[in-house]
Amino acid sequence: MAKGPLQRFRVVDLTRVWAGPLATRIIADLGAEVIKVEYRGDRGPAYIPTAAALPGVYPDGDPGEQPYNRQGSFNKLNRNKQSLVLDLQSEEGKAVFKRLVAISDVVIENFSARVMGGFGLSYAELRKINPSLIMVSMPGFGVVGPRRDYIAFGANLEPAVGLPAVMGYDRNELRWTTNAITDAMVGTQAAMVVLGALWRRSETGQGHFIDFSHQEAGIGMLGEYFLGYQLDGREPGPVGNRHPINAPNGCYRCAGDDEWVFLSVRDDDEFAKLCDVVGHPEWALDTRFSCRAARRQNQSLLDTQIEEWTAARAKHAVMQSLQAVGIPAGAVLKSCELVSDPHLAERRFFVPLDHPVAGRFPYPGLPVRMADEGLESWTGAPLLGQHNHEVLEDLLGFSRLEVDELQSAGVIADKPEH
Amino acid sequence: MRVLELGEHVGAAYCGKSLARWGAEVIKVEPPEGDLARGFGPFKDGQPHAETSALYLYLNGGKKSITLNLEGSAGTALFDGLADRCDVVICNLGRGVVEGLNLSDYARRHPEKVVVSITPFGLTGPYSHFEGTVGVALAMGGYMHIMGDPDREPLSMPGWYPDYQAGAYAGVGILAAWLGRDTHPAGSILDVSTMEVICSLHQYTTVQYTHGGVVRKRRGNRFDGLYPVTMLPCKDGWLGMCINNVGFWERFCLMVGRPELVDDPRLQSPSQRYLYADEVDELIGPALRERSAAELFAEGQEVWRLPVGSVMGISELLGDRHLEERGFWQEVEHPEAGSLRYPSAPFLLDGSRFAERRAPLLGEHNQEVYGTLLGLSQEEQARLRQMGAI
């Protein structure tokens, strides 16, 4: 497991899919002991895409004999964590869970709103066992409110936070990110909430229940739009790749197949330099481009000729030429270019991790870099139920015999149901 | 926790705002002419004004504002005095400022404190001197290539997503270091690179390549591989949907009045339906274009138990009943901007919201911070003002 400043905290993690596991991954990367409490079917197609659904997600496209231990996005999200498989429908399973909660700091779950209560494991019950427990429930639309029972995935949450209303090529062609962006927005913010609550508890000793909403987390990263509307009364809409201040601003085609560069010109100085670099010094004297407002108005007059220059060049060369004179420019990197990017490579951003069933792969690291990152202590994602014995015997004090009985009764498991 | 925030625009500001909500005292250092965010519209009544910028008002609730010119020896001396009295320093002003203020030395001498830098590419590496913007971060982080339509330029994101996420990660780093400061004193700058932030936040893109050699491509509104996971036009808006299993597909066909599609042999699984995505659009599109997106959202969820969601606009969300009942929008008064509804933090703590507070006026807390905290006399403050240091 990772070593780090959160070493003394224990988190019981019931979350599935992306948002929740991302939050607990961040916390695990920082050294907390994160115990995933999984149901034996949790790593099946209901939550984890199959090879057919998502090409490339298994090593060499092969699910193997234990697909539940080989899936790339699961393994990416769940490094540095432990796996305990419990049947929470059974009385014995609930009893084990409660013993774990008694010695833990945080319980975090993203079931739909009524599930934990249905298990008899609501906050009201758990706080009796552990009064200083921090419990976070994070269904898509929150625990209370008219939409509390709505089903939420990225594709139907993203429209509900206001983003696609302001994203697209023009006002008639709305787009969403297709990257379940609200999950990413939630992962970081939920991690912050867990740590904020632990900070507060360190001063008061009190536990807390947190009703966390994905919809609100998404709105929170677009907050200025909601104040803007109230201030000037204008309903915002998509503007393609244009920018309210910078111009020219956008994507320009480069040499090769589907190769692009993105550039932003923020002020008159940068514009003058752009004119020189692309071989049009006369633009700097042209009144149509003499200030930011004029450039925004007339950007389309520049785009074609800028693209004539970029289209003849490789995107990295364009990026370097523009950055050399201080103009923000970035090559639009494809996924195959991230792992080999020289900047990320020198910074060792991708972390190679071994896994007994999946093999060794580079995974995106934690983008909060410290002098002592303890990366050598990082572990790959746990196998299903890998830590059943360790948690039950070493942590909770069950005897070997008791653990074997729980295994026979199906209360714990290390294989999915058939 | 007392935080010194050296920031412009979004990254450091969002981090500071988040910490202020949890009770930190956040002192926001602005240049004498104000944070650049103050010049970023929309503004009240469409008139540019340093105190009515939507971006500034949103990002800086609950903080104290002081003015400080960091260039020159007077400025750096004041910074040193302030930093000595703070527990946390957040900076997103760039590598030059980090080095000019000697922040790594400060972090080393004060391992019990936390220092965070947010920059477009981080403090080390071949691109660490590069300039960055939202679009550049999305391009270099691998998001942009997979957004937008296949046969035209990729699409950036509106707003400031990469900077918000960098600020969120910075906040996590600060809280983690703070919680562990007795056993794991930091002793060095926490270096947040916005490019790495984006790289760390992909759903499937990176693993599809590292594990299977598959390069994910952009497909417009279609989720690559499963269908219908997409956004489609309705009579008066758009509907997002995640119809990714058997039960959902059946009920969706019934909702749109196309029951015969349930047993269509071409359309039995989401990956099969993806192969026939054009046909699926033709079969369900007309029915959707006859219905209101908002009605389909409610009916789809409440009657048919389907993961659908209408594209909700900015003013629509401001008036949304669900958010209203959750107490999400808070009315906050500001001397120049007036009374506005602000988003709350995205959670209820024991059933309650943290009270949102207003953003400060420029230099509003100069007297409190320079006079009371640093103990400078009125004469000294006047002299510093005259030389342009504050």
C-alpha cells in the first residue's frame, strides 16, 4: 500500500464504477488504508465494461480466466487498496461489516439512496457503533430531494449540470464530453470533502454524515456561469473553440492524420509574435486585428492563413515554435502519445505497477507531486477478496476456523457468482 | 489554518475557496490593480467593473483581500512576514514567482507548513517553462482528441475545468499534508501540474491504450463502443441517455413508442447497437423530436426507471425545484454586485449547508492584515502605499 500523510486513517469503501473509486484512489495514494468492501458480483459487466463493450481494456484484449481481476480501468482505479468481499444481505456479513466500521474512520458509498438503509447499515445505525465515524453517501442527485431516486450515470448527469448547454460547435450543435466528466469532478471533490470532514473531526471529535451530490459538484465547477446570468441577464450558449477574451484561440490542423495543435493568443504582444512566427508581419499593423476585441470579431479572417502555416508542420514543431516566443500552444495528444510524452516521462508521471493476474502496466499517478512520493510502496489493484483473511484475522481478530466457516457459508468469497 | 493565497484566475482561488468553506482563514494576495479575474466578464449590467466580475465573485467568497506588489524588495519582505504567520501557501503565479519568492526554501525550513504550486506543466521537466491555458491543458492532457466530431477539429471545453481540477487536487494535497503533518512533515513544495491533472482524469482512454493498444477516438455525441449512450435532439432541447443494458433498452423502446425494437436481433446488446448506431438514431430519433426533453427526463426517470437527463440550461438550473429543496442556492449580498444566488458546496453536512460568504473588495483587509496581523503602523502602511508596494 502507498505510504503517505494519511497513514493513520482507515476508509471502508463501498463505492463502484468511477467517481467513488477515484475519490478513494486519491486518498489511498496519499497513504490511507482503504478497504474495498465488495460484493462478489461487483466486478461483473453491470459495473465494469466487458471486452466487447470496450476494446483494449483487457491486456492484449484478452479477458483471460479471471476477467474480474484483469480489467484495466478497474485496476487503474483501485491500486493501493485492499479487497474484502462480503455478503451484506446476510446477518454474518452485516456483523463483520459493523466490526470493521467500529475501527474505521470513514465509510463512503455511492449506492442509490435507499440501499444502505435497506441493509440496516444506515448512518443512524453505524454511528451507534462508532460515534466519530465520517460517513459519505454520494448518489448522483444526492440523498434528499425530489430526484433522490433517479438513476445516474455520466451520460445523463452531465446534461443536468449545465455543461452541454454551453458546449458545442455552435448553438444548434450541443456536445457533451463523452468522458463522464461529472465522475471526474466528483472524484476530486469527494476526496476533499472526506479530508475536510476528518480535519473538522480532529478539532471537535465529532462524526458527520455527508450527503454529497454529483449534480452539485458539476455545477460547482461552472459556478461563474450562474452568477454571470444573474449579473447581465444573458443566457450563455456554446461558442465552439472561441474564447471570451483570447483571440485567435482554437484548434488548427497540422501535418499528418487527425493531428492538431491548440493555441491561445492572450494579448497584443503575443499577437505580434504570432504574426512573425507564421510569416504575416503585416497583420500586426492591420486595424482589423489591432486589439483583442477586434481580433475576437475578426478571428475567422485569420484562421485560414494560420492553418495554412500549421498544416505544413508537425504539431510538436508548431507547439515548440510558438512556445519559444511565449505563446500558449499545445499539441493535441492522442492516448498513444501520453505514455511516451517526454515531459511526463521525465517527471515519471506514469507509474509502472505489477499485478499477479493482469501483468505490469504503467498507470497515471497522483498529480500532487511531493519530494518523497513513496512510489516504491505502491501496490497494484487487489484481486477479488484478496484481503479477506488479512482483514478478518489480523484486523478484526477472527480465528482461522471462523473465517473458514464464513467462506463455506458464502459470506466471504474470492470468486464471482456463477 | 491560516492560508496565504497567491493566485490569478481560477486554480489557487478555487483551492482557497474550498479551504475557506471548511473554516480556514484565507488571505488572498492581489496585485495593487487586482487579480486578473476581476477583469473577466460577465459583469453586472454588462459594464466591466473590478468588483462585479462573476468569476471573481464566485471564486473568492469568504476570503480576505490584501494588495501586494510582489516585485521589489519591499514586496518580498512583506511576503516573508506574511508567510511566517501562515500555515499554508498556495501559488499559481508560475515558476518564476515560486523561485523569486524562494518558496522551496521556505517549505524546507518549515516542514510543519504546506506549500502548493499549481502551474500548467509543473515546476520541472522540458515543458515547465511553457505557457498554458484551458485549451492547452485539455490538448496536452489527452482530453481534446476525444471530444467533438470525427471529421473536424476537436472541441475544447468552455469554462475553466482544468484549473478547477488542479485547485481541487491542490486542496486535497493541502488537507492530507495538514492531517499528517506530525508524522509526515512535507518539507518540499507540493507540485501540481495541470497537464498531469487532466491525464489522471480519463475514464478509459489511457488504459485502452496501455492494455490493449487501442487509441480512443472522438465520435461526436456517441460514447465510443456502447449505444445508445449519447445525447439526441428533442422537440425543444436535448436528452442525454445511458442505455447500456438489456432492461434499460426494453423500457426505453416502450417509452418512445417503438416496442418492436425490443426484439430486433441487431439491437440486443449495447455493443451490437453501437455497430448499428446510425440505424438506432433513425429509429428512435423521430419519436424523441416530438417530445419535450424536460418531460422525457421526468417521465423516463419516474415512470420507466431509465438513466436519462435533459440538457439543463443555466437559468433553468437556477430555478430548479430539486436544487431549491436541497437548499443548494444561497442568497448572498455584496456591496457592489448586489444580492445574488450562489452555488453552495456540493454536500449537506449533517443536513446543513456551510453558509456561503461574499467575495472581498480589492484590498478590503489591508488594514486588518498589515496593521493588526503584521503590526505595521499607519505611517509605515502609507509609505508602502506611496512606493507602490501595497
